Amino acid sequence: MVQYNNYLDFSRDKSVNGIAITVLIVLLALVTGLHLLGLIGVVGIVIGVLISILVTFSIRVADQWEKAIVLRMGKFRGLKGPGLFFIIPIVERVYKYIDQRVRVTDFKAEETLTKDTVPVNVDAVVYWMVWDAEKAALEVRDYEVAVSFIAQTSLRDIIGQHELADLLQNRVKIAEALQSTLDEHTNPWGITCQTVGIKDVIIPAALADAMSKQAQAERERQARIILGTAETEISEKFATASKNYQDNPVALQLRGMNMLFEGLKEKGSLIIVPSSALESMNLGAVGGLAALSKFSEEKKA
């Protein structure tokens, strides 16, 4: 794609445009009218046609976002445009039209080793523009291809300086470093790299599975740590509660009654209580009263 766009830049001369064609038609019509009126002869027609062609080829038009590089006898004459401008036919020519809009170039680094020797494929994109058309035309022959190659080379260098974890976690920081490197190389060409984005970092499938298992194991470890911490906090709360109940047996019985009541609220509930708990909290009598109350209600119903 880069080569195709560059081919368009070199091949289109814009020597033929709507204004030039209109002027050519008007001049040829004028020469024909003068000949029909008998004011000029054959020689006049030839001279008139040549002048019309020269005038036509001297009229050029550059688009709003373009600058035309004009050469006079092979030497740089200046920048023309945007809009309508004129050149001296034969003596001057338009070398190329420089597009000064922001452009986007995709580039990638395939099978590049990171600092910890992991092969990765990295896809990136750079947004750049020509800020000095003269330098872009005179300092570098094919600036679009040059930007693409320097971006790819710089990306490989950046990958080799970082470990895989950095590439995956610090994309923004790496993109900023890459943008700074590209800007340093392209500024002498009259080109500035505005933004670089890391689109994707592709790692080997086996390594991806291993990293996934490692992350899962880490999550399980964290879950076990959290569960252990919760158990410790619960045991501390129970220890504090036991001290309060130790010196206050009435409070312990009330707590036991509350627990039994909560368990018997739902119909059909079955509660299994250790005998030691019945003896320590005097729940036997309480359980009997609760059962008797429930039997009475069922009998009335």
C-alpha cells in the first residue's frame, strides 16, 4: 500500500486540469475564428496552436492540502500552491505534489525477541505528517517508505530492550518511547510523527496457556489467603464472644434460645443439637416448651 500511494505521488503531474483544458479550448477557438476572418494564415495558425499548448501546460492547480515542488532546469525553484499557479513551460516542471495531511501507516515486527528471549509479533500504527514539504522532497527520496522502514526498525529495537511483561502492561509508555524515537529520525526530513499506537502483541500459544495457568493459580492463592484471613478474624470474634458468655450464663442461655427460635420459625424444620449444648445452655427445657407449643398449634388447626 505504501508503494502504491507513493506511485500516485510520482506519477500524477496534474498538467491536465479543468482550467487548462478550458483555456486551451478558448485559445484554439480564438485562433480558428481569426483564421476564418482572414486575419491570420497557416503560419499564424501554427504559432497560435503552439502558444495555446504552452499556455495550457503552464497552468497548474494544487489542492488545499498540497504543496507543489517546482524545479527550474533541475534546481529547486520553490513551493507553489495551494490553488492556481503558473510555471514556465519547458524550463520549469512540477516534481511532485506533497500531501501535508495527517497520514496513517501500519507496521509490524514479526518473531522479534524480547529482552527475556520471548518471540513476539507486535502490530503498531503511526500517525505522521509532512510539516516541511521542501525537506521531504529534497532530503529523502521516498519519504513514505522511509517512515515505514524506520518505524519497523525502531519497533524491533524497542522490543529488544523490554521484557514481555513490560510489553503487555506498559503499552502506552512503550508507544511514547517509540514515537519519540521516530520523531527524532524523521524531523530532519521535514516529517513529524504525532502519535504511535500499539495495536496488538501476539505471543506463542504455548506461552499464552502457561501464563493463563499461572494467573489462575495466582487467583486461587489469593482466594485461599483471603479465606484464611476471614477464618482468623472469625475465630478472634468467637474468642471475644466466649469471654463475654463465660462470666454471664444468662446471656448464654438467651443466645441459645434465640438460636433455637430462629431454627424453628420455618415449618418442618429439623434441628440437631449436641447434648453437651443442651446441658450447658439449658436448652432441653426450652426445646421441650417449643415442641409442646408447636404440637398445640397443630392440634388446634
